[in-house]
Amino acid sequence: MFRPRLPQSPSRHLRIAQVVFSLEPGGMENGVVNIANSLPPQQFETHILCLEKPGEFASRLRPEVGCTALGRNAGWDWQACTGLSGALADLKPDIIHTHNLGPAIYAATARSITPKLWSVPIVHGEHGVLQGDNLSPRRLRQRRWLYRLCRRIHTVSGAMRDHLVELGMPPARLVSILNGVDTDRFCPPENKAHARAKLGLPQGALVIGHVGRYIPTKRHHLLIDAFEQIGAKFAHGYLVLLGDGGTEKQAVLEHIEQSPVRRQIINFGHQPDPAPFYQAMDLLVMPSSHEGLANALLEAMATGVPALAHNACGANEVIQDKANGFLASIDSSHELAQLVIDALDDQDSLRAVGLAARTHACGAFSLASMISKYAELYRECANCE
């Protein structure tokens, strides 16, 4: 078991217990860390309960944010459930905040077997559009049952909320809180050529970026096929990949090795600090078939890098096509390649769109705005208004 770091303040704050599988790198996990680190410490205490292991992002937590790992085994693990029950009973939280379906099932079960927790409200977060097995009748029944046990269910985009309502989830309990980005940390470089040089990229390079785990919905294979056409046109064009893990990783790496433009594709893997990589990019490409509201999109925009995204849930709530980014229905590698080529061919327009992206991110998606909305949600659910 990971040794817990307990909150140190003796004063009475609103105590939040966040329940996740782990804090391994990912968009949802990044958001949980941002919330825990940014809530006003004079008003909130946070403890994160990881059902499995702490994960790499646990090292980013402030010292006063607690973190406990319960060592869950694969499948249903009653020991992890009873461990969660005991940890919650010891913490005496005012709010239990769960993230995605698995942690919600564990937390609801742990609360049901612990009488002293029966009155503690659950706030549940959904961080991605439901797809695959999550759309099966069994999973939908589980969510409908769980949602009845939750005080509020929040999504990271308005379209996600609408999606859940269409699936028969209770609209009165559903709210959307859009993701936020640290616009001080993610900011434009003073000199893009220097930013590229730090990463070993040529100063005259055209840099296309992609950030995400290797999972089917990210459509890496489509991107690589498109880049074969892009790289053939721009000999100084580079595709920079950030991210690790996922069921598609090995297949994608093999695809890159077999590509005729493999020398123009650089896989940097997971990066604890992606900010310098955004600063080297000309364009972020997001062909994902499904998204909630991707942190990578907001991070790129805050850095002044325009994003080209598939017209999927989340992106279409942020991007105004050809104003602060590029939005299109991307159904083939040829379509994606042409969209990227058109964007890179007009460098003056590309820079103007990047400036507008930065302005929009700072004005509409600040981290402070997101944190304020979560604080308000916690107070409302704990009846502390």
C-alpha cells in the first residue's frame, strides 16, 4: 500500500475524497490533480483514494493533498472495496467525488456497507463520451442505478451532458463543467526556433503535434497515413507524438517503422512537462473519433498553437473553424492530409489563428474559472451555501 500523505491542516474545511483507479498519466487524472492542487486550501481539504496504485501524477500533488493506494486486483476485488470503505470512514469526507464508472461502483458499494457514510453525498464525474461496452444494456443499467445514488453528475462538455440525457440519464442531476487550463504554465515561447532547438528539431521545421494514449478512438493509424501524404509534400515537416500506454501502442509503433516517412515521425512518449513540446508545434492535430473535452486541445490553444480537430464532442464547443482553430468532419486520411496541408500552406493565417486560440483559452477556459465551478458544486452538494 502506498503510504498516505494526510492533510496537515487542523482547521475545519470542506473535506473532499476523490476516488480514481490511479493517477497514471491521462487527461482525467490530470484534471483530478489540477482540482486537488488548486482548490483554496483555506476552504478545502482533499484526499485522493487510488483503487490500484498512485501513478506518476501523484508526484505532482501538493504536500497537503493526501494520497492513498489500495492495491486493487483485476476484476471485482472485495478487499479493495472494504479498504476503500475503511479509508473513507477514517477520512470522514463531506463529499465523495468519483471519476468514471469503475470508481463509482466501488465508492457506492463502500458507502452502502458503512453506516457512518450513508449521509455523505457522492458527486460523480464522466470524462468521456460513452462508447463500446459502455453502451451495452448492462452498463447503461449500472449507470442509471448509480446516478440515482449521486447528488450530482458532471460532464466535461455540454454535448456530453446532452449525450447522457439522450441515453435516459436524469437531466436534473446532470451538470457540465468544462475543463480548464493553466494559461501561465502553457504559454507561447519567446522564440519558436529556440523551442524547436531544445527538442533537437531543425529551426526551419514545420511541426505537427499529437498528444494522447494509444487507444482506437485517437485514430493514430489514420494520422500516420495522412502524414505520409503531408511528409511527401513538406520535406521539412515533422510529426511529433506525445503519450504512452494503451492497447494500440505496439501496432502504432510498427506502423511508424513501416512508413516511408518514418524519419520525419518522432515519438517522444509520455512527457511529465509537455509545455516545451507545444511551444515547438505549428499545429496540433486531433482526429479522435470521440472525446470529452481534451486537455491537449486547451493546452495547445493556451500555448498559441491552433488545433485541427474532428468535429467530435467537446472540440466543437471550443473551436470556431478558421477563427481560433480548425474543425471538420474527418472521415479519411486523404481528408485529414488535405486539411493539414491547407493550414500549413498559409503561415500568416496559421499564426493569426494561433493568437486567437490563445486569447480564447485565456478568456473562456482558465484554470481559475474551472476551479471556481467545482468549488461551487462541492458547496452546493454539501449544503454549505
